[in-house]
Amino acid sequence: MATLKVLGAGPVKRGITQLAAQFEKTSGHRVAVEFIGAPTVRDRVLAGEAVDIAVTPQSAMEEFVAQGKVVAETRVTLGRSRMGLAMRKGAAAPDLSTVESFKRAIAAADGVVVNVASSGNYVVKLLGKLGFAADKAVKQPDTVKVMDHVATSTQKLLGAGQLPEIRELIDKGVAIVLAGPLPDELQSITGYDAAVTTAGANAVAAGEFTTFLATPAARAAMATTGID
């Protein structure tokens, strides 16, 4: 029996945690799941840390494959995530249904809080393209801190994040509500992959886990968390 270490980032955390528990019951292996910011995951995997499975946005996984940090044949796609905005609970809901109404909502806000990962970088660039000054974006280290800041600030803030992460934090009791997804024309869709690393000590068991993640039942479980 092996103890697998999964190092991941992004809104697939909820689904991966649930599937890890299922895999433990059927395989007899233990799975330790750690989720942190995507830049830190990238740095740790590229440094050769002895984790068994990496779970990252597809852009980072491409880099891991190119540098030989993961076993390419074990790479599986977990699904895709879309972005949205959250606001403090009790605040008036903005209209985000069109590009023009989205711009009006941003203009009316005191700031848009973003993380320092790929999703936050996307929103920062998007705000610039829409004509907003750089100081419209308020940066926080990760999505949890983004939404905590939105919930506790006295300012009229909007918090940007992946929809599954926003929903998970709402379920955990953070005092925010979903303002809505980004309009289709402005939407960012991020794919997430998992793969066995070359630095891990449990390649066979890790491969069993990534194979499990690719099953229709596992994909259906991910879909219930907002990853399609």
C-alpha cells in the first residue's frame, strides 16, 4: 500500500479531494492532497520536489512535459473551468450579461480584487483592454484571500475567480455571493490536467490514480463541482 502525494492548484481541488477519498476505499492506497497557488506548484514541481501527482492548468502541464518533470503518457484532462465575479453578501447585484453592462459594473466598483495566478493575470489584462487604469485591480495572493477581502471590505468591491472556487467558498460560509459569470465574449476557459511526476516514489500507484481520474464516473463527479 502506497501513500500518494498530490500537489495541485486551481478550482479542481474540491473534485480531486472527493475522488481521492473514493480511490482510497477501492485501492487501499492513501492519498494526501495539497492545493496551493499555481505559481508555487510550478516552482515546486520544476525544482524536483518528490510529489507523486501534479494537478495544474494545462499551460503549466505543457511546461512540465517539455522539461521531463511528468510522465507524458499518464497525463489526463480533468475538465475546464470558467470565470466569474463575486460581491459582498447583501450588496446590490450588477448586470454582467453583456460587455457593455460588464464595463458599467466595473466602472461603478471601487476595485476588482484578483489573485496573482493565471486567472488573476487574465482579469488584469482584460481590464486594461477595456480601458481601465491599472489601479482598478487589487491583488491578493490567492482566491481565498481575494474573497475574504471582498467580504470584509467596506468598499464596493468585486472579486474575480474561477466559478467552482467561488461556489466552494460560498458553501464554506464566506460572506460573498456570486454576481455572475463573465460575459461569453470576455470569458476565460482554463483546462486542468493531472499527471504522474518523474520525481515521485510511487509511479505504479500514482498511475492507477490518474487512470481512475480519467474514468467517466470521475469526470461526472468533477462536473458536479463545476468542472466540465
